[in-house]
Amino acid sequence: LVYRRLQEYIRQEYQNSDLPLYSIDDDFVNGFEIFLRVDKKVGHNATAKMMQKLKTATDYAKSHGMIQEDPFYDKKITFEDVDIPYLTLEELQTIMEKSIQNDRLRRVRDIFVFSCFTGLAYSDTYYLTEEHLYKANDGKIWIKKPRQKTKVVADIPLLEVPLQILDKYRGQQTGGRLLPVCSNQKVNQYLKELATVCGINKELTYHVARYTFATSLTLLHDVPMASIAKMLGHTNIRQTQHYAKATNVLLSRSMQNLSEQLNLHMEIK
């Protein structure tokens, strides 16, 4: 996508199909960012990701002597915090118990619920195969899978719900895949429909499942942050804290526990 956008920008701004690498300077970089934001109406974070990929390419070019100056020398790439919602257990249960006659919607519901109980991202769910499952010494089935995005291994013990979903669809997919996952665009489109059907007043996307796992399924049930990080395939706790949100429920429970531990019975006079 970045390559295509660069081609469009060069054609529009320079009336050419290509440019020599040495002509990429700070004017080119600033112009490309404006082109993305204004002409293509690309959002802030999506623009930042594209600029980041362009910077990776120019950094490589500079380190190998292909260009002399760093076109990003005075440019900072920043990301805005995005408040992605998560489902409460009550909302998740509503989705799980909803009687859905439409096969397409029911399949999307099932894989979404699967990720709510495992924390797997869309691409990791899509490429999940039998080789990623293993039985531990205690007889429990685990997922052990390098994440598609980072290659960091996620270790996830499977609860009863995801095991049932795996059994439901096992052997029905091509290429050894375990679950009937359609394209990311269609999944997110169907999830909006699912939210309406279930009366969930939140913008439902597949990424919500990962936040739901990190917060409602684990953090709010006293799973240690380090364990959540291992299941999500994170290499540091700061990444995990972005997903596992300290809700008012958790804060209230923590203060209640503190009160009980202190066991203070004081009368202010």
C-alpha cells in the first residue's frame, strides 16, 4: 500500500512514474505526508505507519551510501492513542448465547469469541493450524504459536469455550487451517452487523477481542500482567498495559482488598 501511494504521489506531484533515490529529501517527505492526509484522507495513525515504513527504507539507503542526507532528520513520527473498547463478560455472554440462524454471521461470531478467549489477533487466528496445538504434562491443550506480526511466541492454555469452537470446525478448512476465517475487511463488516443483532452499543472490530481477553478474561480475574504478556506474545509489560485496561471495577476491587488488609477500624473525632 505504501508503494502504491508513493507511486500516486510521484505521478501527481512530479508528473513522473519514478524518481531517483537521491532526490528524496525533506521536501519530498513533507509533501508525501500532506498528500496522504489531505488528498487521500488517510487518518493520523495510518499516515504515521506509512511514514514509518518510508523512513525504514531511507534509513537503509543512507546506511548503505545510497543517499547522503537523512530526509527525516528533523521530522518526528507520532501516534495518537486510540481508545479501543473491550467487552464486559455480560456483553460477551450475550453474543455467545444469541441464537443466530445466518451461517456467515454465526461463523464470524464463533471465531470472534475464540479470540476473546485466547487473545489471538486476526492473522494469528487465520493461520492457526494443528501444529500450533500441544498437550502439556497436565493434559491441558495449549496454543504455542509465533505471532504473524512479530514472530514472538504466544503461549496460551485453552479454556473449554475455545476448545469447543476448535472441535466444531476441525477438518472443514483447506490448507490445514483450523477455523473458518474470511478476509479481515469482511470480518469487521460482519462484526458491526453482529453488534447490532446482539444489541451491543460498541464499535465491534476483531481487535476488540484481543482487548476483551486482556481485560475482562484475564486482568479482571487476577491473572498477573506477566502471564497476560506471555499469552499475548508481548516482549514487555508496557505493550500489555496498553491492552489490559485498569478499569474502575479493578480499581474498586483493589481498594477494597487494601481496606480489608489494613483492617483499620478508626473513629475520627
